[in-house]
Amino acid sequence: MITVEKIDESNFRVTVDSGTKTTHAVHVDPAYATKLTAAEVTTERLLEVSFEFLLAREPNTSILRSFDLPVIGQYFPEYETTIGGML
């Protein structure tokens, strides 16, 4: 289960309960969120799907505890092209 809590306009707390419960602080620049979603879904939904993307590739215990959303693309170059189709 993935839970996304909005802290402020750009900062979110994502909790993943997948056997072991983990918590992640994620910063999302609003302009980056708009680039990925064309402003058609909320940033919370973008984060939920982004974590689904990550969990398909690694366990939640391997996901960074704190990161800026574009960092996903540094580890998984297909992130930006894949995420649009997942939304």
C-alpha cells in the first residue's frame, strides 16, 4: 500500500507498507509535475504511480528515504517516458 501525504506545495511524505514499512520525503517542483502530467492529475497521484514504477523495479527498502522526483530518472532513464503511460 502506498500513502501520499502533502506537506506543502512541493514536499510530500510517501509511506510504503510492503512487508516492511518505509517512509520517504519527496520534493516535487510544480513545474516538473506539470511536465510529466500535463496538469491532468494531482501531484499526489503522480507520486503514487511513481512509487508503483519504483516498486516494479526494486523493494521499498531500496528506495531513497529523501529525494527530488527527477532523481528517479537518473537511476531509471525510462522513467519520464514510461510514467505518462502509467497515469
